[in-house]
Amino acid sequence: MEQEKGRSALSYVLLSLGLLIIFLPLYLTLITAFKTTKESSRNFFSFPEQLYWGNFQEVMNSNHFGQFFINSIGITTVSVILILLIVPITAYAISRNMNKLYYKTLFVLFILGIIVPFQVIMLPVTKLMTQLSLLNQTGLVLLYVTYALTQGVFLYVGYIRTSVPKELEEAAYVDGCSKFRTYRSIIFPLLGPLTATIIIINAFWIWNDFLLPLLILNKSELMWTLPLFQYNFKSQYSFDYNLAFASFVLTMIPIMIVYMIFQKQIIAGLTGGAVKS
């Protein structure tokens, strides 16, 4: 009994430390964004005496902030839509044909895509996109969809094979449904929890990604996304943490809204394909 109490106490201590590590940077970001420069220099960790909104106004009035915001919204939205159109149907075809060598080989290649670090292929990919004249937002979206295929196919194949019975498809075929209509009307709606998870994972990744936009969108400042703006904004205002942190808060708001919309389904999506029914 005492050993169990000791383990419980240790667990609470470790959880408390974990929460502190997670929430302390968030706390500092929020309070600094609402402080004046004078308040921050006086006490960096204290709560602001009153909420100062001038930092947010200055960030939003900075050059091309609205353009960068629209760029991030557009790239993230288009990429996620294409991912939802391509990844589930690809995984569905693979999951129902795993007895064929072609599909099995294709699935193995997708898994290998998860294993290979991006840093290994970073320079060849950049050179290829340069040769194809795709150093623009279109090329960036294509890369996001391509890289999302690896993890997405892996998750969807496991989910479909363990959670979607074949009897549903057989019944649909008997009723005269084509394969595509069966997928669209029966299979895809059943993938809802995992689809919500895929939306959140990829939206977070694309919205916050810095490396790919840095490599692909380097021809014109007007093509930048918000992470590139933050990088250059921080360099420009390297001694004004209040403005930099205000830009971080503004960037977090849209993606947090997406998370709040889909957060109830994310756990079900991640665990749905873990246990065979």
C-alpha cells in the first residue's frame, strides 16, 4: 500500500513538472504580449498591471501582415483539403488489396517515407522544385500533400483494416453501388474520428512549419507565410520581446480554433485502429 502511495506521489510530481514545463512558456508569451516595454524591463515574469493592446495593433499594422496571414490561411486550407481528398482513398485502395504485391510494395514505400528524415532529402527536393519552376505556393502545397501521404496512409490503412468491416462494402455492392460510391457514401463517413485527427495534425504542422516555406518561398517576400514573417520580424525587433510575443499570440489563435473544433475526436481517431474488433 505504501509503495502504491509512493508511486502515486511520484507520478503527481512528474506530472506537475511536465505541466510547468509546458505552461510556463505559454504564460510568459501571453503576459509579455500584453505588457509595455517598460513593464517587461521592470519584471519579466510579473502579470501586467493592465492589458496593453498596442503591441497587437503595431504587429497588425506592420508591412504586409495581412498578406502573410492570408498566405498561411490559403496554403493550410488548400493543403488540408487535398490531403483529405487523396490520402483516405489511397489508403482504402491499399488496405483492401494488401494480398497483391503491388499494393503491399506501395505500402512499404509509404512506411519508408516516414523513416527517412527530411534533412536527408532537403537539398535534392529543393533542387527538383527549382528545376520544375515550383519555388512558389503551388510547389509548397504539393510538397505538403506528398509528405502527408506517408503518415496519413499508414494511419488510415490500420484504421480501415481493423475498424471498417468488409461486410458493409459487400452489402453495398449487392445493392448496386460502384466502388467509388461505396467509398464516398459508406467508407469515408466511417473514417470521421481519424479524419479529424488528420486535419488537426496536418493543420498544426503546415500552419507552424518554417523550414519548407524558407526553402520554397524565398523568391518574394509577398509569398511568405506567418512563420517566415515571425522570423524576420523577430530579427527586426530583436530587443522588443513584447512585439515578437504579440505576433506569436496572433499566430496561435486560428490554429487553436481548429483544435477546439476537432479536439473531441482526436483521441478516438488515434486509438481507433489500435485494437482489432
